[in-house]
Amino acid sequence: MITFEPYQERAVNYLVSGLNRYKRIILVSPAGSGKTLICAGVVRRMKPRKCLWITPSEETRNQGRKACELSEVSEIVDCVCFQGKPSAEGYDMLIIDEAHGAGCNSIQGIIDSAADDCLILGVTATPDRTDDKEIIKIIGPIFHTVSRADVMATGRIVSASVRWLDVPGSIAEEVNKAAAKEIRGWMSDEQRNRIIYRHAKRIGIVENQARNQKAAEVARRAMDAGRSVLVLVAEKAQGNAIVAMIGKGAVMVHSGMKKREETIEKLRRGDILCAVATSLADCGMDVPIISVLVMACGGRAAGRTEQRVGRAARNNGDGLDKWVFDFVDSGHFFLSAQSKARRKVYKTLGLKEA
């Protein structure tokens, strides 16, 4: 059985009340707060005949299954990845893990297949989407929010320090030259900017050897000090380049790889000191041992940035301080603007600059 923290018990009580009243609601709870345990506790209290629990990855699916085992509800819960397009027909309860993705066609189809009286609980750390599809319109109201302060008070997550890196020199001329080959006179400003940004990302982040080398050096120093490191990258090609630069002890982790779960488990145990990953870490990558996060990926979305920082905020009791290394990216306006957006998120989360 699960022993809940006070904020988790409170969340379960609120959610049970909300489901009984509104049928379809959302829980917002920060990374590292034990969202899956809360959901399993709700299932145990609601006692549905059959519950469908959908997740975005094998990692989050396994976490859900483990939580259900601890709550002794495994027999009434089918925990599956939504990419398999399961149907909610015949279920009287549906849990949507990482519900900020509810606007995608796969999840929308699952929701549409649910009966009108099916209870639906969406759970996410980051309810804001970057497009025009608001999850409250798709699922229901945000009924309860677990505060980051409540979770930190229990010691489950800790704060981190941020250190900014930069690679001097402008890439604007090179970006403009590459973009000019594709831009046409009839294009709108939005279309032109998309082309310019794509090349800025490629030249300034993915293929930027000096920037990638700096990320690799930070990771290598941390590894040599015995720390576990997660390097987040924009694309697999960038990740492979950084892995080669780091050398021994670093592995690339991506959604299509074989033995992914085995690799992540080795990272948890400390058998592997450095993982270089793409969007895999945006949700569900639970590796408390990580104490250094290198944000080599760029990006501006507040929700995604918060999710990524959460990978280095879990407290595993080793007493090591947590560090986030990020890039100023002053070489191009678009990349610099994204960097400023991430800095704003870090300040909101209470991270200190060092």
C-alpha cells in the first residue's frame, strides 16, 4: 500500500469530490510530485469497474503500472501507451497521463470513444499548450493544483542553480544566406520567419560544433566528478555528435532505440553517468540520481522547459546540489529570444543564477 504525503492525500480527496461532481476534470501537479501515485489513489477510492490509463511512453506506462500495483488496483486498470490508439469504449474511467498533449488526434480519438458517463481525469505538470488547443476545452476544468512549494516542503524535489554559457559570434549572415534560397516574394512574414528559424536552429544549435563542444565539456567535467548528467538536445544528429565529443560513459537515449528501458535503468543505478536525450525527457523520465542538466536543446515553450528542469529537481538523498547549464545563444535574434523565455521560466521556478 501507498503512504501518501499530506499534499497527495489532499489531492486525492479533492479529485474524488471533483469526479463525483463534474465527471471530467484536470489535476495540475509539478514534476516529481508523484502524480501517478495520486492517480492510482483516486482509482482505489472511486472503485471503477474498469479503468483505462493512457500514457505517452513506455516509461510513463511502466510508472503507472507500478503505482497501480502499489495501490492494489492492477486488476481493474489497463495501462497502455496512447500511440496504440486504444478505445475507451466499455471503460467507466479514463486517466490521461501528460494531459497537455490531449489536443493530438490520437488522444482526442480515445476521449471521443468514451461513454458520456465515463469519468475522465487528466493529469499534467504543464497545462498550457503552445497551440490553440486548450485542454480545459477538451477534458474539463482544472479542479486541483498541487503547488511546487508544497512538494519542496516534503523534500521530494529541490531547487537548482543555473549557469549560462555562450558561444561568441553572430550567425545572422549565414542564416540569412541559407534562408534566402527558400524564401519567395509571395510568402507571408510568418512563413518567412519559419524558414529563418529553421536555419537558425540548424546552424546555431544542431550543427554548432563550438556550442556542442561546450555542452560536452560541461558534461565530461561533471562525470569526472562522479555526477550523473542529462544532456538534452534538439535532434538526434546533435545528440550523436555530443556523445562522440564526451566519449566513454555517455550514451544516446531516444524513443526508437532498442533496450531503452534497460539503458534508463542503468542510468538510475549509476552504471551509466551520462545520457544524451531528445524529447524523451519531456515527460516521464524519472531518474532522481541526475544532478546536472545541460540544456543544449534550445526552445522557448514554458511547459516544456519546466518539464525538462524537473528531470534535475528530484531529490535522491545524496546531498548533491543540482545544476542546470543553458546557453545564452546571442548569435541570432530568434535563439536569443528563446533563451530569454527560458530564463523567465527559471526565475518563476525559483532557480538561482550562479
